[in-house]
Amino acid sequence: MIKYLIGLLVSILAVAFIRAVTNMLMKGAKEALQQDAQPAASSNQPPESGTRLRKCNTCGTFAPETRMLRRSIREAEMFFCSKECEKKDA
């Protein structure tokens, strides 16, 4: 009977440990994905002086030209605040 109870207790602790580790991994992955999805303009770094602000062709966010993703199509240059905006426009 005691072996059964010890086995049950060990099983419960193992499941709780596995759930805790899984939750930590999922939370870390979620935070990493959210950081990648944020536009470049939301960075905490102030823009360099003398930099020109450009408007994202997809969402309309203004950001310093040095932080924008640039794509040239024919003779026109297009600016995007993030990879997600660039993908949406494609």
C-alpha cells in the first residue's frame, strides 16, 4: 500500500514539474514572438539626430529611416516598419 502511495506521489510531482517547465518554455516563446512582431518604431532607442522620418507603406507608422526596412520596386523605394508589414504588402 505504501509503495502505491509513493508511486502516486512521485507521478503527481513529475506531472507538476513537466507542466511548469512546459509553461516556462511557452511563455518564453510567446514573448520572443511578440518582440519580433512589434514595429521597429517602438524601440526605446531615440532616433539619431538628422535622420529622416519615413512612413511605413503598410500600416502608416512613422520611424527613422535608419530603422526602416527598404525595398526598391522599379524606381520607387518602399519603406516598412517591420518584416510583418513587408510580408503583408507582398
